Amino acid sequence: MSSVEDTTSSATWAIENGALLYIERPTSLDMLRYLWQLVATETMRVLRDVEDPNDVDNSRINKEKVKRKMCTEWTKELHEKFVDAVEQLGDGSKILSPNEILEKMNVPGLTRMQVASHLQVSFPTTYNILQ
């Protein structure tokens, strides 16, 4: 919010009544950059939360319908299982498939995409990777 009268009381009133921020006049170039950064961040958040990208208006109403990707925490034990599976499958000359590693690991709930991602992070150049 920006006001004709730049006083502390008008700024306080604006913030208390829902303004995200209060801009004093004259506005600096840095403040305008900051505003555009806020707009871009909020736009990306809304688009990321929307199930149907063409339905931006329902993004706040239908949040419970949005499916979130589950993040796998690669514990030491899980990583050791992963490394054991990779070592059983090849010595580095063989092309490895995330599906083969997943089968060897035999961990319920673990997906091929999670294994493929971990393979790229853990062994970026050591093993040939078949996606």
C-alpha cells in the first residue's frame, strides 16, 4: 500500500488492516524490484499448487485436492541397501537400470523415480545409467 500522507500512523493502520507492506514515496528502484520478486514468487507458488493450471481461481479452495510429491529421506541404512544393490548388479561397466536396483533393494513404498534420482546424485559418472 502507498499513501498520499507518509506517516507512521498511516503505515501502521495499513499493516493492521491487511497490507503486505507499506511503501514510502518516492519509491526506489530497489523497492520496485522487491515488489516484482514478491509477485513472481507468489505467482509460481499459486501455479505449483494448482491441480489444473488453467484454474488459478480455485487454487486456494482446492488445496486438499493437490497431490504433493513425497520426499524420501535417504537414511544411512537405506543408502547402504542402495549401494549393496548397485554393487551386486555391476562393477561400473554394466548399464544399470533403476528398476533393477529397485527390485534388488526390495523396499516397500520406494519408487523407480526416487531410485533414479538417488543414482544420479550418488554415482553421477561412476556407473552407466539407463533411464
